[in-house]
Amino acid sequence: MVHVCGTACIDDIPAILAQEDVNIARVVFKINLPAVNLSSAIPNLGFPYIETDPERLAKLALAHLLGRGLRHFGFFGDDTSFRNWSKRVRIPFLNMVGAAGHDYDFFDFPSRSRAVVPWEQEQKAPRNWLRRLPKPVGILAVND
């Protein structure tokens, strides 16, 4: 059996992570290999795909943070990539936090379409955001 994998194979079924390389997805599709798309970055490749439920993720995260006694919340996201994945998690999370009567704030990385900024400089904005949040704070971050 031929294996074409971005980063994972499940029980000898070739699996691609579309965000890794859309060209691999095209080749796999063209030669008709069985495949499962494990990435939400490019969901419409013609393969079955598996994706995390953003509302369930938000609900579980909030339950965990509330269970720790936290009453201030933050959301750390990045709307510049992954086809609005961050936004699809942020909206239900912050809605649930607000519905529970708690305060929140969120941070989204600025667009990366601008000039390249050194990593040290890019870290200033999230560091400043973290410093101004009320403590203790529970933060849901949706980027590895």
C-alpha cells in the first residue's frame, strides 16, 4: 500500500493535513488514494474530513476554568490563519462567558500581511495585553 501522509497515518489509511501542503492533497486526490483530511485549514478538498467542534471546545474550556474558581477570562487568538478557526472558537467562548455573568477580554494577533516583525517585537502586544488583564484570569488560547 502507498502511504502519503502530511504528519499522520491512521490504521494504514493515508491521511493528509491540508495546511501542510495542498499540493500533496491534489496528488492524493488525482491518483485516487483513500484519504482523510485532519485539518480545518482547507476543509473542501473532496476528502472526508475530521474537525473539532468549536462550540464544544469553548464549553469544555469554560467549564474547566470555572471549575478552578476563575471569574475573569481572556481569549488569545489569531484570526489571520486557519480559515477563521480562532474566530469560530472565540465567539461561542466569549458568548458563554458573558452569559455566565463574567467579564472578558480578547487578543487577536495583528494581520501578518504587514512587514515582517522580529519575534521579540511581536511579543510586546500580547505581553501588554496579559499585564492589563485582571488577575487571576483564565485564558483560552486557540493556537499552538
